Amino acid sequence: MDFDQIHTFLEIVRLKSFSKAAQTCYRTQPAISAQIRQLEHELKAELFERFGSRISLTTAGKVFAEYAERMMDLQRQAKNALNELETIPRGELVIAANEATCIYVLPSVFAEYKSLFPGIQLQVNRSYGSRVVESVMENVADFGLTQLPVGEKKVQVVEIYRDEIRCVVPAGHPLGSATSVTCDDVAPFSLLLPQTGVTRRRLNSWFERVEDEVQVSMELDSTETMKRFVIAGLGVSFLAASNCQEEVETGLLKSIPLAPEPMIRKLGLIYRKDKALSKAALGFIQVTLAHFGSNATLMAASRDGKKPVSPVPV
């Protein structure tokens, strides 16, 4: 059974004639007769009684006519709803991101997006490190926000934001007055480090020369927890400058650049290359790019490296 058969059936009911229905359906009378026979065979019931040139609905035909009208009405509603998506997008977008990104990056982006797309429900799935990429690849999330680089070749990458990983100490700490710190400067102190992720791997490399002297006191999976523990004097940690800006401004924490080179963190928006993007999804990309300004770069992950491509239009 298909909508074309149902439409033909309802035209016959409306016009009370196979020949007239053939004209409105732009088919021959044998063709629509064959459609009705196929429909009756599938329903295992006769739909019409024929009295010479006159026809009427059987009891089964009357019952089916009510449902046929509903089915055609639902088809019209579905088409109208899909057409509305072009002018008034509706639905849901799922974003995978870690805790710090949820707190310090997404709120202002979401506020801008919701003002433009009020019919879209935004859902945030808190994820860590590689799990953000996995969520996107498994279609659990439409977009992910994660530290770059991303090794997965099947995702599109939009570099949206950069800031600096700094050494973070409580007010009054011996390192608090330093203009920068090396791994040798930090090694004597108890360290509060992230459990996993890009930042942890980069810190391991930074400490490699003094790894035998490093004192890891705790491994934590929460930026907020690390900040509170540092303020309480439990150790020295390393955080993105944007993630502790408020505490630095109020004097609770000191953030110190790393030496000999600053450790720059790149944050990217990722989504599947093969995913069909709705107008709402394209809008999220454009709002994110606009929010972070012209420094945001859209890149295609390829086997021979990253290469810029043009931003997608809304």
C-alpha cells in the first residue's frame, strides 16, 4: 500500500466513478482499476460494489475510507511540518563537551543561538577527552567541543578558540610572584593534575625532564574541583587561563605562564563529515564562528594534515 493508491481510492470515492478518477489522476481507467485490485488484494477485502456503470462502497470500503482520509491528512501535515523547518527550524541539537567548556564557553554561545533559533532544544552531554569524539562518531551527539588536535579522520574540525594553559597557585604561594615557571620550578611542589586528556599528555611531556622528581598528589577530573583544592592549599595545578579568570581577578588564585614556551590550548567544534546538516545545525556552526570572531578556522581533517576550507553557509 502506498500514498498513490490511497489517493486514487479517495478520488474514486469522491467522484463516484473510475473513469472520472482516471482523468484527475492522469491515468488510464485500466491503470487505476489495477491499483484498486492490488489494494483490495493487500487489504483482503473488496472496497467497491459495482452495479453496471454505478459503484458504491462496501462496508469494508467505508471503514477504509475513514482511515485513508486520516493517512492523507497526516501526509499533508508531515509535508507542512518539514516545509516549516526551512523558515522556523524546530527539533533538538545535542552537544558533547567537558565540564569546563560547559561552564566557560557554551553559555554565551547558547544564548546567541537560542535568540536566533528559539524552536531548537539544546542538550549538553558532559563528556571527557576522547569520549567527545566517540559521541560524535556514534551519532550520540550532533556536535562536540574538545581540545585539538583530533586524530579521527572522519570528523570536520572548526577551530574556534585559543587560550593558554597556566600554572595555578593560591594567593601567597612562593611561585605567585614569578613571571613564568619552568618544570624545575614546579617539581618540588605537590601537583593536582587532570586524570586524562590532551592537557595531561602535554603536561607529562613538559615534566619529562624532571619526571623522577614530580610529586603528583591527586589526579582529578573536574576543573572546579582542582580550583577549590588549589585555593585550599592542597597543591599546584594547571588550568586554562579562561577557566580561572574570575578567581585570579578576585585574588584567590595566581596564574603563571609556563616556560620556556607558553602552552597554548586550541578548542575545536567537531561534527561528522558525512552527516547531513539541517538548517539548525548549520546555524549552530555559524553562530559559534561569529561568537569567537574571525580567528575561528574551519579545517578538514585529512591524512596529509589540516587544510582550511570555506565556512559552510546558512
